[in-house]
Amino acid sequence: MRSMIKKGIISLALAVSLPVAANNYTIGTGSQSGTYYPLGGLLAKIWSENIDDFNMRAEVTAASVENVIKVSTKQQLAGIAMGNVVQQAYQGTEPFPRKMDVSVLFALYPNVVQFMVPANSDIKSVADLKGKRVALGAPGSGTRVSALNILKTLGIEEGDMRGQALNYTATTEALANGQIDAGVIVGSLGVGAITELALTRDIRILSFSDEEIAKINQANASYSGLDVDADSYRNVPAFQAPAVWNVLVVKGDLDKDLAYEMTKVAFDNIDTIRQSIGVTKFTTVENMNKLAGIPLHPGSQQFMDEKK
């Protein structure tokens, strides 16, 4: 009997003294040479340090499409994705087989559709890409979805080009080595992959005409034109390109209190985030619902209502 009592006391003491294990989560990002990965890593660190029983790490993925699918199937707690891809997921249109259960936690910053060519290339406009070797983005990436949608809107099908499915790093390496004629990266202005390429190679970024921007916007209202100043990248002339907002997505049924806390902690630490990720100057309470047509998660909506 005494032995049983002693064992019971020990078991109770262990139960009281041992800490409860933190819940482990992941946030889906993208290529390590893009903006998604460092931003996701910083958010994961801030949430882990400021939310009780919460441990998160950033996961390298093929970006938007993969992140949306993994969030909606509970393989990731959160993911960064381009707004047009999230809209397609929410509506259940290609490349998604059905409607995905996703909500927007908050909008982050605009992505720019950047078609790169060598500075001396005879490719002067998007129309000149026909018949060329073009890197269109990794399979499952928002870059690939956006590039193909935009080109199709402008009358250019994938079969009109010699398309290649490459990620950011492989795209810039192939362009630098003359293995492709053009490559597209859909990312923040100043994205590392293009910045690094421009330091060692003379490149241009194709400029879209006003008529092309209008046609793209008419086909998909999530896009708008963005005028980019000369030398935003080393020796790259000014250009105009379509831009679309990136957002942080979570599953629609994520616990409201947790969604609220994640949102609050992120904005409580936004100055720290901006010190490392310059484009998060666009990440504001006023811009939280920048992606039209998809509601904010109830938890983040509560935070925005309180702030406003």
C-alpha cells in the first residue's frame, strides 16, 4: 500500500512539475532567395517568443499554391501567398480542384510581376517572348500561376514559348549563363534574387504598356499597375509592371483567439520586422484587408476593428 501511495505521489509531482510541451507549427514560405522565407522566419520567431505554448518554424516550399493547399488541409498553420492565388483557391478555380477553406489573417505587401532579360536582348515587350526560352516559375508557385495568367490575358499561351519550370535561384542562374532568354520572378520590389543578378549582369525588366495593364486589371481586379523608378535595381531602367498583394493565409476554422493573438503580436512587433524586411512598410492596420473579395479571419477582423 505504501509503495502504491509513494508511486502516486511521484506521478503527481511529475505531472505538476513537468512543463506542458509547446504546440509545434509551421509557416509556409517559398524559395530561400525570395522575400517569403526571411519574412516567414521572422514571424515564426516573433510568434514563438510571444505566444504561450507556441513553437513555429519556417518551411521552404514552392510558395503560394503549395502553401494554400497545406494550410487548408492542416499541414501548415499559416502560409504566405499571392492574393490572386488565394482568390482562385477561395473560388475553387484552376489550379485548385475545389474551393479551399482559407481566410486572410492580414495583407503584407505588393508583389511585382518582373520579366527579366539581358540588357542587350532583342526582347523589348511581353509580345516578343513568343518562341523564346522563358523560365515561368517553379511548379506550384504563385509566380508560375501569375505569369501564365497574365500572358494568357495578353494572348500568349504557354505553348507559344519554350517554357521552363524553375525557381528563383535557378531562373537567375540560367539567365546569367545564357541558358534562357527571359525569366519571370513575381516578388517584392528589391527582391534578393534580382538584386544579386543585377550586381553581376546587365539586365532589363520588361515594361508593360498602359493598354496591357488595363487589360490585365479587367481580367483580374487583384492586379494594378506599378511604376518602378530607374535604378531600383543596379543600372535597370524604369519600368511599369502589374502588381498584386501578398497575404498571410490561415484555415478558415482556425481558433479565433489564436488568430487574434497572432495578429496582435505581429503588429506589436512590426517595427522589428520592418528593420529586417523593408517592404513590410506596407504592412499596416489600414492595409490589413487590402485583398478584395476574401474576408479577414474573424480573429484578425476583431483586432482591426479595435484599432480603428
